[in-house]
Amino acid sequence: MNDIRDEVAAGFEEIHGRAPLGIWSAPGRVNLIGEHTDYNQGFVLPFAINRRTVVALGPRDDATIRVASAFADELASIELADLAPSRLDGWSAYPLGVAWALGQHGADLGAVPGVDIYIESTVPVGAGLSSSAAIESAVAIALDEVWRLGLDRQTLAKVGRLAENEAVGAPTGIMDQSASLLGREDHAVFLDCRSLQSELVELGFAEAGLELLIIDTGVSHSHATGGYAARRASCEAGAAAMGVSSLRDLTVDDLPRARTAMDDETFRRVRHVITENQRVLDTVAALRAEGPLAIGELLDASHVSMRDDFEISVPELDLAVETAQANGAIGARMTGGGFGGAAIALVPTEGVSRIQVAIDGAFAEHGFGQPTMFTVTAAGGASRDR
Ligand code: GLA
């Protein structure tokens, strides 16, 4: 981590011609369980991972905001007063969208100083590990401090979501930014997306001799297009058919009535969300009572529900999950929004390399592109680092 902070400081100096005021960072996240429940006001259980986006920032003496990064040639520059979702696009819509969204949450963009920003990241892009939320959260805590806004982390999560929804155009929920801002080492963030109350839940993977393996299929996904919004619309239609404001108001006891209240496809979307909420609660209870060795079946069941009921898996994700399960994983599931991205497998430490070899072999056999695999640990949330 020290290296990347040095690199970001040097990158800032090279582009902006002076040393930054400070360095902030925020992690990507992996979702242990609770998929497509956040925008249904349900429960999620993600954790922040040991891959971070690092931001160097320095104030300017005018009202311009400029952002540059190690991963794009573009130096984006705009007057703070001109910030508007319709004027933002490309990767800079994430950091600039956050500046705009802070304006929607009380920052006086006519009075705060302009800033220069430089960004670098070790969160893989397109792997379903929320590289976007890592940028949003790092920029949000940096601007909050430099602009002396004093917003709490729940509000900063809302700021990041607003940037994602309006400036980037992806109709996502609050999970990713919450995990990035609220994470803690060796803990998951159990979040009620209705009240935004959260609790930290100890994972204890290392103690139990387990590792969390990420299998990035390399199949790219974008939540600003198609499938994600369609699933969200189905959930809203299902809630309306049941006469509730969100699917959070339903439990497994409502499933028989739901089956007769809507078409089969909508019913299956609803069944996924209702049962997934229950699986999150069961996973939290199992972690607390028995530890991580007890959560495997819940992870497996979550995958089946996403594959068959919510229909957001792809053949590469199914193969990764099945191969991991067949080779000794405690449990496995696709993670994140779906339609590509990554799967996770909870694996005994001594079995990690065997499972990787098996997955590589299975992908080659099926003619799929080679997946990228690595283990992650639960890390702390967004922080000021220098
Ligand atoms: C994406 C979104 C999240 C959440 C997940 C699905 O990661 O950004 O808000 O909806 O998909 O659980």
C-alpha cells in the first residue's frame, strides 16, 4: 500500500505541478450474500476488501475542479458551478459526480474552493468488486474533509449512490458505497437498507482455516444498461401487485399469495428477493453462532436462486461455482449485480490452489476465456492515509 500512495503523490505532482494536501483511500467490496436486495430495502452482508482506490487532493485558489488518474489519459476540468449530471461522462463522471452530489447534500458549490485530484486503484475494474464505489467513497471523504462539510458516513454513502445513479446513470442501490465506507478488518457489514442501520459481523475466515477466493470470469457487465434496470422494474411490479411499497415488506409466508398475484416470471424475481433477505439473516445468525464453516449451504442456495429465479447468472459464473463446489469449496456463489463479473468461493486454505487449477481446466475445456483468481481479506473502510 505504501507504494501506491507514493505513486499517487508523485502522479499528482507530475500532473498538477505541486504536492497534494493529503492522501485518502477507499476499498472495493465483495458481497458475501444479499444480492439485489439493497434497492428493495432489504438486507445485505458485504465486506470491504484489501484492494483500494487512492486519491491525492489539493485545493486550488479558483473554483475549478480537475481530475486525472493513472488509468486514463484524460485530464477532466470543469467549473464547480457548472457541475451537472448531463455534463459528465466517461470515468471522470464518478469523481465529478461525487462533487456534484455533495452539492445536493448541502455543500455550497459557489463557496468551496476548487480542487485538483489524482486517482489510482488496485481494485480490478469490471470484476464486480465495486471499483466505482471505491472511487466515489475515496473522493467523498476527501472532499468532505477539505470542504469542511462534516457529513457522516451514511450520508457519504448516499452521496456516492446519487453520483452513480445520476451522473453515471446506473440505477444501483446503497450497498457498495456502504461497504466501502463502513468496512472493518475481518468483519462484514450487515446493513438494513431500509433504516440504513448497520452492524459489524465478525467473519473469522482465517481462524477457521478458510480463504475467500474471487473468480473473475472476465465477462464484462455494465449496470447502466439493460438487465439490472429490468430486474429492478420487475421487483417494483411485484411489490405493486402485492400492495406493498417494497419487497422488504414481504416474507416467505407471503409466497403462496404472491404466486397467484402476478405472472410466473415476476413471481420468481420476487421469490429470489424474499428468500435472499432470509438467507442474509440466516447467514448472520450462523456466523455469530457457529462461524463461517456453517454458511456454505446458504451461499450455494443464493447462487441457485440467482441462476434460476432471478436469472442474472451466465454460464461462466455457473461453471466457476460448480467447479469450486465439486473441488472442496465450503460454498460458492456469483457476487454483485450479475450478467458477468465474479464468483466467490469459500475455500479451505489448503484447497485454494487445487480449486484454481480445476477452474482453469474447466474454463479451458468449455472454450471460455481464462479467469483471473485471487484471494481477498476483509479490510478497513475509507480512510485518510496521509
Ligand atoms: C450492484 C449494485 C448494488 C447491488 C448489487 C446487487 O453491485 O451496485 O447496489 O444492487 O449490484 O446486489
